[in-house]
Amino acid sequence: MAEKIINSMKTEFSAKSVNEAFARTAVASFAAQFDPSIAVIADIKTVISEAVTNAIVHGYAGREDREACPVYIQCKITESGKLTVRIKDKGRGIEDVETAMQPLYTTDSEGERSGMGFTIMQSFTDGIKVSSKLGKGTAVTLEKRLTGR
Amino acid sequence: MEIKYEKYGEETVAFVIGEIDHHNAKAARERLDGIIDRECPVRFALDLSGVSFCDSSGLGLVMGRMKKCNSTGCSMVILNPSNAAFKILEIAGMDKIIKIERGKQNG
Ligand SMILES: Nc1ncnc2c1ncn2[C@@H]1O[C@H](COP(=O)(O)OP(=O)(O)O)[C@@H](O)[C@H]1O
Ligand SMILES: [Mg+2]
């Protein structure tokens, strides 16, 4: 049964690394209205940073025209205090999502990526869904309970 | 993000203060590598007590410096990681492959 949504927020920005801090702070401020614990806010900041960094680094890899590469964020909060955030890019997409989500798996060779982004997103949230299409882009949907129960 | 360092004989302690994300990891990497190259310490300690935010870019930063230290025969330790830094190190099992020291105040 779908729960009632009591608030929502959308933002769109260019795939520039300087926007990583903006993105995680914006989502954390939106979530703050439900009065989550400091630990929950810290987890939210981390997972948003992971997903947005992936869109910027991997989704739009090799792109020079970064101001023309959009990253979309959509947030919703339900009545019972569940936050859902979708982070979407229109980049290159992921060929095999299951493989990409394995711990330590990375396609980056020189940027000092650790391959732990998806593992962190999985363990710091209450749910993750990844849908991707080669040449079309990637959407990561994260769920996090804002209340104690 | 800011990086400072101090020398205690054969040991060099570098302090990372602020947020470690992909945006500022590259500058942090260059600065830390510059310090290691210049000082050639026997022991390199990375103090993470001032880290207010850390994502997996911080893991890459720590692993990369560990590799660099290993290749030059210098031993590396982590000092006083903040909650933000430790949670990320722990999830990757880094707390088992790099020495983490707490409570010791240098200087
Ligand atoms: N938005 C995205 N677009 C394209 N590829 C992606 C995206 N997000 C993740 N990937 C792929 O999944 C891999 C694993 O991601 P992650 O676990 O965050 O590790 P890392 O970012 O350190 O490589 C990446 O190396 C990349 O190949
Ligand atoms: Mg990543």
C-alpha cells in the first residue's frame, strides 16, 4: 500500500564536482525537517555524495561540456518519515549493474576510486534500487528511515 | 579542506581538516604526496580527527597514500579518526590493514 507523501523537493545541476557538497547539503537540509538523529543525517550526506559523484565521474566520464550534463535529484518524505531520494544522470549507463555493485569493483584506473561507493550506499540506507541503460543513463533510488523505529 | 603538518624527528604528522569528497580529494592527494616526498619520513601519520565529512573518496585517498608509503619503505598509521572517517574505513575493512592509533597527542 502506497504511503502518503507529505513533502517533496526537486533539483537539477551541472555535473561539476563543486556541486557534490551542494547536493548532499541540500538533501540533508530537506530531511532535517523530520528531526532525524545526527547519525542519520551523516549517513544521508554520505550516500548522496556517493551517488552524485558516480553520476559526475562515471556517468559523464570524458565529457568536457560539463555545464550541459544534468544531474537530477528528487526527494520525497512519507507520513511515517521515510525519505526516498532518486539521483539520475543522462550519461553512459552501466552495462552490468550487478557486477558494478560488487565491493571493490571499479572501472576507474587513475582517479583513486575505491570501488566501495555502492557498498556504502547499500549499508548506510534501508533500500537501494539501480536502473540503468547503456547510452541513456542511470537512476539510483535510495530509501532511508528518518525516525527511530 | 585544509592540510597542515608537523615534524617530530623521524615522524611526520599530517592533519586533514574539513570535508573529504571527490571534489577536494585530488588537491589533498597532491598536498600529502608533496609532504611525503619532501620529508621522506620513517613514519607517516595521517591525523583524521578534524575530518567532518568523508565518503569513499577518502578511502581512495588513504589507500593511495598507503601504497606510496609502502613503496618508499615508510610506515603509515592513522591517528584519531573522527566518526565520519572511521565509519568509512571500517566498512572497507581498512581498520584491519592499516594501524589506527587513538588518544595519543603529539607535540
Ligand atoms: N552513474 C553511473 N554511470 C555509469 N557508471 C556508473 C555509475 N555509477 C557507478 N557506475 C559504475 O559502477 C562502478 C562502481 O561504482 P562504485 O561502487 O561507486 O565505485 P567507484 O566509484 O569507486 O568506482 C563504477 O566504477 C562505474 O563503472
Ligand atoms: Mg563511486
